[in-house]
Amino acid sequence: MLIGRRPECGRLGALLDEAREGRSGALVVRGEAGIGKSALLDDLASVADGMELLRGVGIETEAELPFSGLHLLLHPFADRLDVLPGQQAVAMRSVFGLAEVPVRDPFLVGAATLTLLSDLAARQPLVCLIDDAQWLDRASSDALLFAARRLHEDPIVMVFAVRDTAQPFPTPGIEVMRLDGLDRDSAAELLAACAPELAVPVRDRLLEEAGGNPLALLELSRVSKEGPVAPVGPLRVAGRVQDAFRAQLEELPAATRLLLLLAAADGSSELDVVLRAGAALGVSPVDLGPAEEARLVVTSADEITFRHPLIRSAVYQSAPHHQRIAVHGALAGALWLAADSDRRTWHRAAAATGPDDEVAGELEHAAERARQRGGSVAVAVAYERAARLSTGQEDKAQRIVRAARSAYDGGRPEWATRLATEAAALTGRADVVAEATYVRAQVAYESTSPAADAALALEGATLIIGSHPERAVSMLTEAVWAARDACAHDLVKRAVARLETVRLPSDAALTPAVAALIGYGRHADGEFGAGVVPMRALVEAVRAGTVQDFVERVIAGFMGLLTADDGAAIDVLESLAADVRADGSLGWLPYVLEPLAIGRLLRGDFRGARADLAQGISLASDIGMGMQVTVLRAIAAWLEAVIGDADACRALAAEARDHADLHPTNAALAAWGVGLLDLAEGRAEQALDGFEEACGGPARNDLLIRAIPDHVEAAIRTGRADLAQRHLPALAAWAGHNDVGRALELRCRALLTDDDQAEHHYRAALLLIPDRPYDLARTRLAYGGWLRRQRRRPEARAALAQAEEAFAKLGAARWAERARTELAVLGDRPSDRAQADDPLQRLTPQELQVVRLAAAGLSNREIAARLYLSPRTVGHHLYRAYPKIGVTRRMELAKLDL
């Protein structure tokens, strides 16, 4: 047990115990340099009996090399890549340099890491320890943190040691244990153990100066044995320790210090590389001896490692600049293998003393190799360094804008904005300025607002609409869709007007996507007849396979929903979701699940919508898509309203309203949800307020047009027939082009009249929506109430019973209760339906997804690949689901109505 660390050791030991029982655990240990993070990891490794141990470390000098940290950790298991699902295996082979295949999505490597760790843990529990995680390259840290967040039921422990540095290292979703200094008694105990001969005044001084930092106690006590302890002033503890290391370095021969500098500058720990470079500088292996005797480094047959990362930092930072340049040049000369081309290039860049187009070109090649492996941040770093070494202004601008694009793709928006602004200031080239403006636009979506995104995208497209029409169309597509999210109709009009002027060289006619966006502009203005044909044409083009672009397929899904072609929209989006999962494009899936969940909600598939939303929110949270989480949670507010979870509905709606100025469409959707909840629970006045916000707001011609029937019902229940008519003309105009809208309008007309014409409207509405169980049940509920008021009790009882049964089966608890209340007025006393009537309602969203895929014949491994879980977690979900749904064997799942 480490001195003074009993609680921390106990917490880590508990993780081991849980893993031995089959449960995963992840922990981040944070603290200043020398505080004992590495010692804790060593102690944990020493007690991990019967468990497989993986150890990795972040190396500051390799932070530019994509997946270098992941390779260091997992390369011993390269022979096990065949166990990974198809695209995951391809991605991991690319990361390991075993295949020259581009990685479709960097998060796919995270999924592959998750699967590989799970496979390794199938043999025996696994402990994965990552030291100095703050120095991991961004691609490796993203992959490892993704895996850590999605481990649940595997016998795996992952611990990341993170040093406090100026560069933040966020670890959202993972528990953090803060490691502070030792208390004075523990510090005194440690000091007495390592330096018992110290005089009391010296000991007291060291205890004061070290501030409970164990490494400071050890190193300062070592220095104090050789002479009086000099005042150290206001230095931080890490600085004091580095001063102690520098004092040791100054006592070494110059040749030894040079070899240490070579090892510090390279960071790979490869002894032969260091010695080859050393030979070029006139030093030999013998010169390492004094460093080993001073316990600064440890060498083996093929490795040289520093005893502590602060020693590496002290070596490199204390060397004069000209010596660092010479060392990097020698290391570049010592790396001649093709596999070392990126390291060689970076050493050449570090050795450059001014602009050098040859090295800049090599960095550009390194950037593109990094792109192949999916390391966007590494691409940005390489392009920016290439730009700094470029002699020509235009080359510099071009490389900086590429760096900006990659920084944005890598989730570094502030850096991307800075680079984009710099690129635009360097040149007058329209294509570079337009691309820089486009990057700023996409950053603005989350940092400022969707409206700011739309305005900037429109500005960028205007610059190149004649010279680069295809790229301009991409920017204008962004402008239209961001403006839609912002309900900025003026920007929609301007972007659509620009689209109408585009002339693509490939085809004189407008593409289906461009025509659909122009049609959407008409639709947003309330000209539904003018928009519906091109909007549906895009849906059909996607279904026919003539449109393959991802963004255009997502837009097609929305177009289907906006025109009430919900079945076609769901077909498009289910197919796209399947393709995205097959390709491993995790980053795109939350965008697909958004309209897919809405489509399922509108068609009454609440269980399916819940599963889509749960997966979308989980994935978007894990990969840092904050705005998309907000969007999906706003949709969830509508779902919770329908199924009757009032607290969840109101909490989610409040979140959406907090972002109403940025994303008014979300706020309107949430207001619709709260209104539905109030209406179902009999609070018609409050419901009317919510529906007025939804139906009368800026998103009124979007999906919110379907809220008008609820507005009408609320107005009728409050005795405000005048208000009930307010938005009906818009619904009627939209309904003239689809059966769903026509059925909703007929229900409204029936609610507004109490004579025989009402029955005609109700019956006609029911005939139009036979495949829409929720709308059908809502119409039957209203019709049954009308029949009861007409004293046609048997017919009323039949309609209300059908409505109650449908609501109960759908899981719309509040609406089922409404139907039971109506039946009670007729003298019936129906009991609440228990969930036993539909055991699928007992399943969690993820259990439902797993059960559906298992029923379709997929194996646990195939399900895991689709849902980005480990196979063991899939098995655990099935184990928990079987008793809930009354099955004992997998083959019985096929008989269920899923």
C-alpha cells in the first residue's frame, strides 16, 4: 500500500473487484506532475492478479502522429484484428499501418478499440492503464475514451492518469479522481523512509517546499544530501523538481547530455535510433553509462526510457536551441525506413531554421497519410506547420485553410476559426476565402447560432458560385438547412435565390437535391403546392438509388416528413442508417436518427422512436456533438409527452427553451410536446398556450403544421371556437397535397361542428389513415366522445374501446387514461392495462434494439457492431430482456410482434 494513499488505492482496488465480477469500470486520475499518478498505476498493476495487463503512455513528442498512442498500446494484438467486424477491422489495419485504406470515420476506430478490448477480456479480466494521457495524440485519446464510455458489462478496467497542464484534456462521461498532495504526517513518513539521515531543519524545510508532492520529496531530498537546500522562491512544485533534475544533468558529461537529448527529442524509446543519430553527432553507447548510474534513464536491449516524464522535459527544455536543431536533424537522418516517414518528416520540420518548401511538401504528404488513417487533428497540425514553412503566400494560405478544415473535422472549433480567419487574410483567391468562410460558418452553428452559420455559408457560396458551382451548392445547402433550424426565413429565401442561379457543369438541369431545396423554400413560405413535387422527387430519387450522397439522403428523409410521405421517409432513413452502421460512420448516425425518430413518432411507433433517440443521444454525447444532443432531447420531450412521463417531458422541454434563441425549431417542438401533455391531462388552457407557440411561431410551416389539430382541440375544449379557426387555413393548404394532412383536417372540421356533418368527417378521416395507429386512435377517441354526446352508446363504447386498446398498446398512457375516462362516463369501469399486456413495454430502449436485431437473426457480435457496444454487453441485455418478455431461447424472439 502506498504511503498516504489508502483511499485512492481502495477506490482502484474496487474497480479490480468489479471487473473480476464481470462489470466494467473507467476512472481518470488527475493531478500535478509528481503527485503520484504513475505510482498509483504501478501499485494497481502489482495487485491485478489473474488479469491481463495492458500499459500505454502518452509521449509529448509524438502528439502529432495520429494513433501513435493507440498503436503503442494495442500493436501486440495485431494478429487478433480478424475477430473485428468488417469495417472495424479495416479501420484498425489502417491505423496499424497494415493496409492503405482510408478510414471512413475516426470514431470507427473507437468502436474497433471497444470490440478488441472486449475480445481480449473474454479470455481473462483486463486492466488497461494509460499514463500521461494528456500527451496522447488526439486520435488515440478519442478512440480510448470512446471505448471507456461504452464499456458496461465486460470485465475491463481502464484508468487514465492525466497531468495538470496548460493544455486541457477533457474526459466527459468518465469519473475523475483528483489526486492531491500528501498530508504532512504521510509526507513526513515518506521522507523518513527515503532519507532518514536528514537533519530536522532540513526535513522541515523540504516538507514545506514539497507541498505534499511525493516526487518533490524524493528528488529534493536527494539533492539536499549533496549540500544545503537553496531557496526556490515561488516556483511550482513541478518547477522545483525540474530544477533538481537539471542540477543532476549539469553534473553529467556533455556527450551523455547529448544522448539524453536525442532520446528526449525522439520519444519513441527506440535505442538503436538514438544510437545511430548519436553516432552522426560523434557520441557512442558508452556515453549513456553516467545517465544510467544517476538513475535518470533505464535501458534494455532495444529501449531507452526516462525514469520520469519530468526528466525528459528537463533534458529537452534545458538544451540550447541550436543543439535541439542539430539533434532533430540527426534523428531525421537516422530514420530511413518507409514506416518511419512521418517521424522523419517531423524531425526535419523541427530542424528547419526558416521557410523550406521541400519540408513543407513532405509535411503535406504526412498530412494526407494522416487523413487516410482518420486523424483529423494530426492533419491540421501537419498542414499548419507546412504553411509556416512555405515560402509562397498563396501556398501558405491554401495550406492554412486545409488545416482549418481538418481542425473543424477534428472537433477543435476555436483553432479552426483562428486558422480560417488567417487564411482569408492572406489571399484574395475566391476559392480559399470561400472555404475559410465556410469553415467559420460551420463553427458558428454551435458557437453562435444556426442563423450565423447560414449567413456565413451564403457569403462563402456567393464568392464561388460561378467558378466552383459544386462547392457553392454544398455551402448553399448548409445555408438553407441551418436557416431552417434557425427559422430565419429571409436567409432561406436568399440561399434559395442563389441556388436558382447555379449552373452545374455536369448537367444543364437542376439536380434532384437542388430542386428539392428550392421547393423547400416555397414550402417554408406556405406555397405548399409549389414545393411538394420537387421535394417528393428527391425522396423517390433516393429510393431509386440515383442519389447516394449522405447529406442529400438525410435531407430527403426530412423532405418526406415535411410532405407527409412518412412511410417513404422512414424507408429512406432506415436504409441510410443501415448503410451508416455498415460503413462504421458513427459521426453521421445521430444526424440520421433525428429525422428517423421524428418519422416513427408521427407514425405512432413510439418504442422504435425511443430506441432511436436513446442511441442517438448516447452516441452524440460520447463523441461530443453537443447541439445534436439538444436537438434529440427536444424530440424526446414530444415522446415523453405522448407516453405520459410528465416530469421528463417538462425537464426536456425546459432544456430546449434554454436554447430557443439559437434553435427555435427545437423549442417549438418541445412546446408542442408540453401542450400534448397538458391536453391529455385535461389542462386545455395551458395546452392552448403551448400549441399557440408551436402553430403561430416561425416554424409553423415546418413539421409543426401537424400540431394544428391539437391546437383546434384545445381551443374547442376551452370554448374558443374563434381561436380554433386561426391556423386551420394553413393546415387546409398543406392537406391539399397528402392524405395524412387531409385526415387531420377532417378531424378538425369534425371537432368544429356538432351536427351530422361531424360524423361524415370522422368516418372519412378514419378511412385515410389505416396504417397510423396513433392518429387513428386520436380520431377514434374524438369520434367516440361525439357519439357519446349523441347518446349512441354502443357505437361510442366500441370506438372508445378501440382507442383505449390502441393507446395502451402504443404505450400512450395518458391518452389511454383519457379513453378510459370517456368509457367510465358510459358506465364502463375498465381497469388500467398492466404492462403485462404488452411485455415489450418493459424493455429499456437499448434492450428493445438488441431484441429486435436478435429476432432478425443477427449474432451478438453483429449486433454489437451495429450499436457500438461490446458483444458481452449485448449478451447482458438479452439476458435481462428474456424474462421480461417471457422467452427462454433466442429462437422464440422471431415469434414476437416487434
